[in-house]
Amino acid sequence: MVLKKFKTNTLFWFFLKQLLLLAICILLEIFVFLVLANIGFNSGFILPANYSEHYLERNKEKIAESEPFDSTLIPLTCQYGLFDTKGNYLSGNFNKAVREKAKVYLKDAKAVEGFYFFIQRAGGSCVVKYDIAAHFSSPVLHKLFPKPELIMIVLFLVVFVIISVNNALLFGKRLKGEIEPVLEEIAQIQTRELNDKQKKSKIKEINDILLSLYDMESALSQSLKKEWETEQKRKSNISALAHDIKTPLTIIKGNSELIKEEKDISEIYQLADIIDDHSDKIERYIKLLIEETNHPFSEERAEEVPLISLVADILAESEALCRANGINLIVSNPVTGGEAFLNRDSVVRAVMNLIKNAAEHTSVDDRIKLSFRYTGGRFGVEVEDYGKGFTREALKYAKNQFYTEKSERSEEHYGLGMYYANSVAEGYKGKLMYYNKPGQTGAVVVFEISTGDKT
């Protein structure tokens, strides 16, 4: 079944329409602010920038002849100071810094920066300091907001941001609505819930993607079926191969033991020793592969296990492993009660994989720390080493099957230990957590399971 195309718009027009809408809103904002500013200046609500200078020019004579001096003649946008003929400050509202500049101004007007207005009075002079900026005519507003231009700029920017954000939200909502069918189609492919329902979009490019995804579904359906059959066949072949190889391995081990009995032939003895070592490694590797091709849990073997007994098994194997490798084992918080419904062998093997990894990677004083906890129906084992810790890559992929930090699988690093432990933990409604210790060397791996019935 082919998805039929219908009339759509391109992404270019989709973006252009939204851009035009934003431009119109900004132009409208500019227009509104210009109108409001014009009304404010024309009504006298806002005083123009040159108001103070013009006012002083018009009222210069009144200020000069005012006796006693009337401070109301000075605009609220200005500061003033009265001086005698010798330049001594008499009165006014100058602060100390402005007062000193005014004295310099009386001596040399060019030596002072800023705007000052000189008015000659009988027995002295008046110096007025003003600025070239707009001001509110209301004394209250002038005191609260001495710079209307700055207020208008800030207000303009705030409104501009609001318009831009709203425009972005609107655009995002519209674009999300068009992309939603694509996300739904991808989700169906990811969850393998394939169906024949057609999805459409008003944008040509997105609609073309939907067409491609729809065509992909039929091919994916066949591919998934083939993949499942191939996977089943792969598991069967690996299991059969692993089982069949155990027979020649037994023969190799038997012959190597016979060869080693010939003590006079040193070269044959060395070769037999090498064969013996490698046969052990192959046998352990095949055993791991057999376990991975089958489900790690056996419902028939699951039983109620006292946690104290489970901990004892773990400690016994851990102490033997650490003793053989010269590792100092530190144990804390041993569990003394509780029971769990589980497969004892699977859990012990999972924890031992983690302990073995810790023993191989620890370096400081050749020690590892083992802690147990049981609370809220959950049993946990924490394994702490004192080595270099996980690499950045290992922190991402350590639980993946066959992942190993080494370029080659030397010794027994087959990349199955963490994967197996994680599989066991998840099988008992738990989890495997691991991280590097902050501020110190080493890593911590936490194996946690639920002690209830496994589903």
C-alpha cells in the first residue's frame, strides 16, 4: 500500500510565514513606542532633553533679580549653588564634589566637564548644573525614574523579548504538531508495533519523510522476522559448537597429562604445560558462552534462601579467591537475617564476577572492600576496589555483552562478567550500578536485587 501525496507547503514558506509574523509584531511594537513617546513629549508628561537649557535662558533675568533667592525658579532637573564675589559657596543643593567643580568652573569654564549655566547676581553669582537628557515632569516620577530614556529602552527590550519568546513558542508548537506524526512513526518502528495507518503533514519535506518511513515499515517487518530466525540459529550453533568442542578438550587435557609424565623429555613437557594452560582458558571461555546462550535463571532451582547462608557462600568464595591472589579482603555490614526467593548459584556467580574484576584492578595495598546490606526487601552487595577506576568508555559500555577495556581478550577478560551480573540483577527486579569514587582512586560496583518472588 502506497501513501498518496497531497497538497503541502515547503519548509521555506513555513519559516517565512513565521518570520513575517515576528517582523510585523516588532514593527508594531516600534510604532506603539514611538506614538507613546510623542504623546508624552507633546503633553508635557516627559520633558525634552534641551528643556533645562532653554528654561534657564528664558528665566535668566528672574533668577538674577530674585531677592531673596527663590529656589523654585530652578527646574527640578537641575542643581544649583550660590557663590559670593570671591567664589565662596553660600547655599544651594550641590553636593561636595559638584561644589568643588563649580568653583573651578567660576575660575575657568573650559576646565570642567559637564553642562553648567552661569548667572550673574548682585553680590555674587549662581551656577546651575544641568544635563542633556529627557526627564519626567512629575517630581515623584523624576525622583523614582531619573532617566526615562533608559526606562523606555528597558521596557522596549522586555516587550521585544516577550514577543520573541511567544513567537518562538508558537513556532515550536506548530512545528511540533507537524513533526509529531514522524515521531509517532519512529516510535512504532522502535517498539516494532508496525501498522498500515497513514500519517500526513502539511510540510512537504516532513511528508516526504513520512512516506519514506511508511515504505520502510514493510521492509522492516520482513527484516525483523529474518533477524529473529538468524538469532535463533546463531544461538543454536554456538551452543552446539561449544558442547562439541568439550570432547576434544578432554582428549587434549588427558594427553597433556600423559606427556608430562615423560620427565626425561623436557621440551615435550614444556609444550604439554602450554597446552594444559590454554585448554583451561578455552574451557572456561566455552562455559561462559554456553551460559550466555541460555537464560541465566532456572525456575526449577529457585528456592527460599536464607540471606545469611547466601552471604556465607559469597564470603567463602571471595576469601579463597583473594587468598590465592594475595588480595586483602575487607568485609563490613554482614547480613544476619532475612530470606530471598532466588537461584543461589546464579547470584553467587554474579557477585563473584564483580569481586574477581575488583581483585584484578585494585592496586593500593592490594585490597578490596566488600559490604552487604538488607533493607526494605532489597539485598545489596557493594564491591569497592582501589585501582584506576573505570575509563570514560567503560562507564558507558561496561554492562554490554563482550565489552572489555582491553584491545584483546587476554587472560579471562571476555566482557561477560558485568553483563552477566547485570542480567541476574535485572532478573530479580534489581539493578547494577557502578561509578568511580569521587576525590580518590578506585571504583565501586553495587549489585542489588529484590528478595521477593522473581517474575
